[in-house]
Amino acid sequence: MNASGGYPGSEEINAGARPIAVTIFVLGFVTAAVLLLLPGNDLPTTNVWDKLEHGLVFAFLMTIGCVAFPSIRGVRRVAITLIALGTICEVLQLVIPGRSATAADAVANVIGIAAAIIGAWALRCRSRRRVHARG
């Protein structure tokens, strides 16, 4: 870990990418919230399994969140925020016409978040090994 709480090499990568990642994260967060709270009849139709949709959306948001907020604390905050978003939206779906709250959707959200964190961690460990190998 470096002085800023991130991982070796994260300063160079995030110096230019971070503002873009923050913007994409915020836009993605708002878009996900809107889609999660639309009435059932207004939802766009897809041919993707509902749980896979949930997992992919939250994995995408968490991946962008890892770039936007690369410190351990930042990643933790993004994960907690996304879990809260998914949970609150599931509860609110109880009163939205054509929607239903399911624990399986919330679990799919958390699986997507966890998968993104594991992927980011693996990439950071790989990068860390490369930095140490170079000296």
C-alpha cells in the first residue's frame, strides 16, 4: 500500500481516470436507482435473466467505484452504499405497481459487488507483484 491508502501504481492510473470514473459512477448510480424504482410496465424489456441483470449492474457500479475511490476505505464505502441502494430499492418496490421485492435480487446485487471487489483485488495484487519485481 502507498501513502495515500491505495495500491502501488494507483496514483498514476487514477490521476487521469478518477474524475471520469467518479462521473460514470454517479451517472450509473442514478440510472440504476431510476431503473430499480420504475413501475413494472415502464421497465425496458431484456432477454437476460433478472438475477444476472442485478449482478451485472452492481458489478459494473462496484468496478467503476473501485477506480473512482481506490483506497481501501473508499472501496468499503462504495460497497456499503451499493448494498444500501439495492436493499432500499428492493423495499421500496413493495409499493411500486408491477414490482415485487425479493431477497434473491438483493443477494444477486451483493454477489455482483463481491465479484467486482475480488476482481479488483486480484488485479491490484498482480500489479503489486509487478511493481515489486521491478524493484
